[in-house]
Amino acid sequence: MSRVVPCRRCGVDLHHHGEVTAVDLVCAADDLEGKDRVDLILECDCCGTKFNAFVPVDDFKVIE
């Protein structure tokens, strides 16, 4: 069972009422911390609030 990730604005569970879009890849040379990152936008389907996150590529799990 996954944990609830609430929208900061309306409180709905973003696992069921949100959508993630990968916007861009940021290479380590352009990152302040020197890490390869993926720029993500998470949008709440209920209230339309958008959240931005830069997630290090190393945090992604390999799916085989």
C-alpha cells in the first residue's frame, strides 16, 4: 500500500488525483549541486495546483 501524498492546496491524494509530467533533463554541469536531474511538474486534477520538483536521476529505480 502506498502512502497518501496530499495536495498542499485542497488535500486530495495526488496518487489518485494527480499527474506527473517530465519537463526537462538538467545535466550535472548546469546544476548547482553538480547532479543530473529531471525537472518534474505534478498537477492536482481537482484544484489545478502545479508543483515543481527537480529529482536527482540517481533517485530513480531501474526497472528491468
